[in-house]
Amino acid sequence: MILAMAVGTYAFRLVGPALHGRVELPERLQELLSAGAIVLLVALLATGALTEGGGFAGWARPVGVLVAAVLAWRRAPFVVVVLGAAATTAVLRAAGVG
């Protein structure tokens, strides 16, 4: 099963460069694909930030993610974003917010 998934993943990676310039997607489809990618990333962020072990992860982690989002939006360096989120989460957990 793992080998089949590896072959499929590699095939997907080859299709992009192989078909680049040969297949023209309509503008509307390109917009829908971009929106779909954003929706998937937001869903991944939400599940990672809000859940742990099938339940709610507590308030410290979502607040840390929110701090990271604000810092990234303000164009802070990546290290500052990561350290800001980690510090916020650590302080809230140490304060018992969990």
C-alpha cells in the first residue's frame, strides 16, 4: 500500500511539469482551484489548532495560533512568528489556561 501511494505521489509530481503549457484551464476553474486550496489549508489549520486526541485542545493553542497569524499578517520575520506563538501558548499553559 505504501509503495502504491509513493508511486501515485510521484506520478502527480511528474504530471505538472509534463503538462505545463499543454493544457489551458479556464479562468473560472483556476479561481475555484485557488479557493479550494485556501479552504483546505484553513481546514488543516483549524483541526491542528483546535483539536487534540479527538477533542478540544484547550484555549492556549488557538490563542497561540491567533498570535502567529497576527504576527504573520504584520509581516514579522518567521522566527518571530514561531517564537511569539510558542511563548504565548507556553505562558497561557503555565497560567493554567490549558
